[in-house]
Amino acid sequence: MTRSRNLQTLFHWLVFAIVSCFMWTTVHAVTLGSPMMLSKPGEPLKVEIPVKAKADDKNILETLSIDLVPKSEYERLGISSKILDYKPSISLRKVSPGQQIITIDADTAIVVDQDPFIDIIIGLKWASGAIAKPYTLMVGDVTKVVVKPGQTLSEIALQMTPQLSGADMDEAILALYKTNPDAFIGGSIHRLIAGAELTKPDASILRSITSAEAKEFVLESNQTWLKQQGELGQGSAPSGAASKTSKGGDDRLKIGPGAGPDADTRRYIEEIVVQERALAQTKAKLAELEKNIADLQKLLDARKQSASSEVSTGTKISNDQWTTIGMGLVFISITGILLLALARYARRGEASSDAITETAMGEPNTQTGGGEIPQRAAAILADLDLNLESSPPTETPAPESLRVKLNLAKAYITIEDYAAARKSIEEILLVSNQVDPQMTISAKSLLSEINQRSSS
């Protein structure tokens, strides 16, 4: 189950990458940034996504319209449409002449099961074009995050920031770097390994990091990256590098690769490495899937052989039915004989008790002298309890006799004689609580079975 889900998730992200590349090559006037989670796990969802346009295309922002992508588009791309069940609202607001913000709100918190992520597709339209981009949002409190192909450290930090006890993005980047040093190529925060498993920083690491230390670390990392790309001497910082944006008085550093011919070459090489890693992971998943399919085929073949053997032995089973029925009748006969003997014994005891009672209480004592009592009467009177203050104890049947009756009731049910079975069970229930409460449960269960069979 887990393997199939991992393969499905990888396939979805490959589809995301293809769609994103297509949108990037066909529509370049408007770009969508990384999502920033403003809500914590367990709180109603609130996410902001920046929308930017080039200087020459700023007039396009005035004609933008936004809406949630319909469920059919999710199904077409094979993406879970769980987000639509929460009926989120989506709005677009202007924050600067060249930038707008998409806000996604939900009235209720997203229910997190085993998967702490949820997918959403954002659709933008304007007079001369349109764009649709899928996002995966982290709505649950997770301890580990697997880096997807093309995902940057800043994107992961933005999503994880609400879960890091008030840390800003720079502090989140440094904390992630300290917690997962092996997830970066050459120790650079710009070279995050696809497929690496990032562990969520704990509270002790977050407390050891100051805001000034985090900003200095990110700035030095950007300068080192720019120097490696040969761009530091030109004095021009690329748009994706460490550029500060102010939002509500809170400065944030944007992390991204450099620009220029050398930077493009290195970036292409890194993309090839990432693609090779993703391809290797896909091949491994496919190998696992093929093995699972082979195992499943073996199980199907074994089941077919079992079914054919059952067909071949069907005649033997039908012939053995009469033997089974005969054995059942013999068992019923023996049980019936035992019950009859038990009933006669019980009636004999009841008759003897009634006779004794009548003799003791109903007949007058006609012998006034010292005459001898008949031998039979003496034997009867010897067994009498003349203490009239307490009633004589009722004889409790033996557990073995009740079990015989219970087995007889089962036999009656087998031959569908429900009236006789019901009578036996009712006799058992009269005294079973005094003998064995478990027998009462069994008797009630058989009575319920009789009621079900009688009604059907």
C-alpha cells in the first residue's frame, strides 16, 4: 500500500513538473510564487501566494481574475480534490504596483489523516492568457519532509514556518540546514538534494538561533553562491537571489539561484542531476511495482488451481453429504434417548415430592395410639424435612443435563425443527442462570438464531 502511494505521488509530481514547464514556456507574462502558510496545524486554512508581472506587463495585473479549478481538472491530472470538500474561498488583492497576493481561506481546519499534505490548483486568467499551477500545502504537523524534484529550501521553510514556534523564514532555513547537513550538496543551501528526507528542527535548535545570526547566514550563503556563479563582480543581484521584500514591516530574504551564462550552465547541470536522481527513483519504484505485480499473479494462479481442485472434488463432497446426515441423525437419536431418560427421572422425582407433600400436609393423622407405622410410610417420612419455617430447596439440574438439552436444540435447528428447538431452549433458560451463566448466553444466541431463521 505504501509503495503504491509513493509511486502515485511521484507520478503526480512528474505531471506537475510537465504542466509547470508547459505553462512557463507558453505564458511568461505572469508568474506565481511560493505559497506561504499563515495558519498552524489544527487552525482554519489560510495561505498566501504572490503574483508577479514583469515591468512591461504590469497592466495585465489590472485584468486578472482568479477562481478555484473545478474538480474535473483534478481528476484529469490524477490529483486529490480533498481541498474542495472544505469549500475554500479565494481572493486577489493588490499590494504594490507590480505585485498582487492570492489569499486562500477555509472556515474549518483541514482534517489530517496519515498524509499531512493537501493539493490545490490555482487558476489565473487575464485578457491575453491564463495559467494554472498546482501546489502541495503542508497542513499537518510533520516530523519529516521528503524533498520533491525542483523544490527549494525556501519553499519548504515557508510552509514549515508556522510550525516552528514563531520563527521567521531565515531562522527556519538555518534550523533546517543545521538539522539536515547531509541534504545539501557542497554545504550550499541552494543545492538541496531531491529525494532527501528533511527532519523538522526541534525546539532546542530553534532556541539556539538568533534572528541576526540567521539573516547573516542566509546573506553569506547568497554571496558565496553569487561568487561561485561569477556574478559578485558585476554588482548586480539576480531577481531570484537574496532580495528583501517588505510585508507588514517584516523583512524576508528570497533564496534563489544566480543568473548569467555560467549560472545557466550550472543550473542546467544541476537540473540534469536532479532529473537523473528522479529517473533512478522512478526505475526503483517501477521495479518494486513489477515485483508486486508478479507476486499478485502468483497468488491469482494459486487461487485458480485451488478453484479447479474444488471442482474436481465436488462429486466426492456431494457423496459425503449423506454420510454427514446419517451421523447427524444418529447423534440426534442418542441425544433424544438421553433427554427422555432425564425427563422421566425428573418427573419421577416431582411425583415423589408431590406425594410426600400431600401426605405431610393434606391427610389427617388418624393414628392416636402407639400403633406401628407401615414400613413404606416410615421410609417416606424419614426423608421429610419437618421444619416448616423454611421452604424445601429446589433441586438444581446438573450442568451435563442442560448441555445435552442445548445440543438437542442445536440438532433441532439443523433439521429446521424450530418449534422443538425453541421449547428446549426455553426450558434451559428457566434454570441456566443458577447452573452456568455462560450456558444462558449460548441459549439466548441460539434463540436469536431461531428468530432470524424463522423470519427469513
